[in-house]
Amino acid sequence: MDATSPRWQAIADSEFPWERDALAFVRERLPDHDPYRAWSNFEFIADDGSINEVDLLVLTPKGFYLVEIKSRPGIVEGDQGTWTWRRADADRPHTVDNPLLLANHKAKKLISLLRRQPALQRKTSTPFLEAHVFLSHEAVDCRIAQDLRARVHLRDAGAGRDERPGIVAALTRHSAGTPVRTRPDRPLARAVSRAMQEAGIRPSQRARRVGDYRLDELLFEGPNYQDWTASHAAIDSEQARVRIYAVAPSASDDERAACRRAARREYEILRDVRHEGVLAA
């Protein structure tokens, strides 16, 4: 596909050059015909009220995929719980929760939202939405154990015997052992496109602010809350941890009031905690 294809919808333009490069890598290698569809850089509010940002959503004849992009160089190792990047020119390693877990949570919430839309309610079967992680930096050395890498991919490279299948192959090629689910066709692609519109999918709000703080990165997601790193809008060196309590759009006034009381109690308990390794509330 090229950048003008109607089958690729950039809901918002990425502000990060490495993310734009990763998206262009995938877009340029996807065929430009039905049932292929793709949406990039959008967010949705799930049934539980949580805010969810999506880097890339792709529909192909093979399946339906939510792709989380990680563009960090260096050696990456990890297990089911955490991943760590190490670089020779960095003072300390960078450790995060396994991004595949977060992507999987997003996928479950998004497909639940889409299936409730009229366009997909009329379908007798709907696609399974599978989460994948794309390690897009050309200088990444992935050393995650092979049994944990089924849905973790690098860039496709080479040809013939020297070919290294990567993210595009994972999205488009059928392989032995792949479970047979609902395989997207042209009518299903059109229905998914309508469902995206009906769900009110909107551009990713990367500049979202809470008070004087700008939300930067989702740290952790609990059963009814999300923790974000945040930086002060005027003082870049001042960082904090912001907890957003998710309230379902259908919640009653009493449920919303109870959530506010719980948030206030938690803040009053934590506001005086000061420790070098803990972000202030």
C-alpha cells in the first residue's frame, strides 16, 4: 500500500519519527486490495471506561491483528512478566512490563467494543483479534526465549535461503499449525470498517493532560484503574505517577461518587510518601 491508499487509515499522524518509520515499513509491504485494511494511531474508550491507545490494527486474509510497536535499540531479554533492554552506551537497563500482555488486554477490549456495533452484530461470525509486538528498530537484538516469541517480531529481511520472516510475514502468510478461525473476506472487511466508524474511533491524544501534568506512557493497568508516567507541563524535570480510575460510561451517579471517594482516600494515604524509587502521587 502507499500512503494514499483508502485501505490504510492513519487516524492520526505519529509525532515520533521511529514510529512513522515502523508504520511505513509495514504499510509499504501490505498488498493494496481487499480484504486488506489497516488503521494506525488511534485510541478508544473501552466498556470499562479505560483509555487505550493503538499503534496499528491490521486486517488481512490470514486474520485480524493489533500490533504494538517498540522502537528501542539494544539487546532485549525477558520472560512472561518483564522485558529489559540493555545498551552499551546507556548507564542503566530499561525494564518494562511485557508489552505483549498490555497489547493482549487492548485487543480483548477493542474486539468487545467492535462486536457490539451494528455492522458486526449482523454478521454470523466475527474475527478473532490477536495481539502482536513489533520490535522495529534495525539495531535490536532479540534474545527472548523462543517459546515466548510466537507473537514477537523483527523486521522482515533477506530473500530465498537468507530470508528472515518478520512482522509482515506474521500478518500475511499462512503457516502449518496456524489455528483456523474466521478468515476475513471482502464483506467482513467492509463490516469491520463500518464498525470502526460506529465505535467512534478517534485520533490518539498523545498530548493528553491532567491538571498541570502531561501523560506520557501507560505504566500499569489494574482491574479498574490505569497508572501513567507524567511530566509537568512547564517543568520537564518534575515527574509524577498519575492514576486514572476507569468509570464505565453506563455507571450510575452513585457508582461515580464511590469511585471519586476511593480515589480521594487513596491519594490522602499516598501523598506524603517520599522515596527515591517511587514516583510521587
